[in-house]
Amino acid sequence: MKQGRRWQDFGDNDDLGWDRVRLSVVIPIYNEAQTLPELERRVGEVLPRLGFENYEVLLVSDGSTDGSDELIREMAQRDAR
């Protein structure tokens, strides 16, 4: 990747749906119910500021017992993407 170019500047490779998602962020979650609202706020603030309009955030729960799973479901329902 050339320096100074953002991922979205590289054209549309539509074969794999790259026209929709330009960045995938994978975050492991284990008993993070207290921090999930702040994570959601910060990711929603920072990624667009960095130039990513089309992104997905994959929250992978690893057996949480503190209600993180339910919060993740609620976050997914709020985001229409």
C-alpha cells in the first residue's frame, strides 16, 4: 500500500463485497459488560474520523458470564449495517 492513501482509495473489488466493507475490526470480549458502551462510542467516533465510512466491528465473546453477550446483541440491533 502506498503511503498516504487510505484503503477506500483503492477502487472497488466487488467480487467479495469490498464495495460495502472497507475495514473489519475483530475484538475479543470476555466479561467486558462495563466497558462495552464506551468501546461502542469510541469506535463509532474514531473510525469515521480516520476516513473509514464502511467498516464492521466483530465482537467475539469468549464465554462471558457478566451479560456481555446480551449487550453485544443490543449493540448489533442498534446498528443497521
